[in-house]
Amino acid sequence: MNWLTKLIGGGLAEPIDAIGNVLDKVTTSDAERMQAEILLERLRQQPQVLQVELNKLESQHRSLFVAGWRPFIGWVCGLGLTFTFLINPIVQWVSGKPGPHLPFDIMTELVLALLGLGALRTAEKFGGRTK
């Protein structure tokens, strides 16, 4: 999980922390520090708020291709991961025989690609490159 935090969280948190360090040096009173903390918290929450709004827009779309492909892939991967980590070990424990092996690495790559495509689409929409 540490590599994922570095990949996603560290890259986003470093600029905000740098802004916070600068604001700490510039502000002198407690009221100014409190205002700076409020501003930093709003900056930290901004990407999550934008993703929630994008998810709302996509889920309300009339086309099943737009509103349905991401949930479908999510459910397929969710069921596969549930089988891999919950159902298959119980079946193996009860029967004593190894169950079918699902390609966990492919499911993980698919989930990560799905999340990455969602982020790329968000960036394109905010960049004005698409309708």
C-alpha cells in the first residue's frame, strides 16, 4: 500500500503541504492561521468533490454505454475479488480440494486501469478537450 500512497497521495499532497508551509511562515496571528487551515482543507477536498460531481453526471446519462460500463466492470471485478478472497478459500477449507484459480493480477490491472481511465476522462473534461 505504501507504493500506492506514494503514487497517488504523495504526488497530490506535496504541493498542498508546500503551500501550508509557506502560509505558516507568512501568517502571524491565530485568526490568520485558522483561515489558512480552512483554505488548505478546501484545497485538499477539491479533487474528491469534483470526482463525485463527475460520477453523478455519468450515472444520470441516458446511454447505457456511459452510465453502465463502469459499474459493470466494477461489479465483475468485485465478484471476482470476492470469489478469490472469500468464496474460494472457504470452498478449499470445506472440501480439501483446490478450487478454480482466477487471474488476480488481471483483475487488479483492470481495476487500476478503470480508475485511471476515469481520472483521464475527468482531466479531459476539465481541460475542455471534450464535449
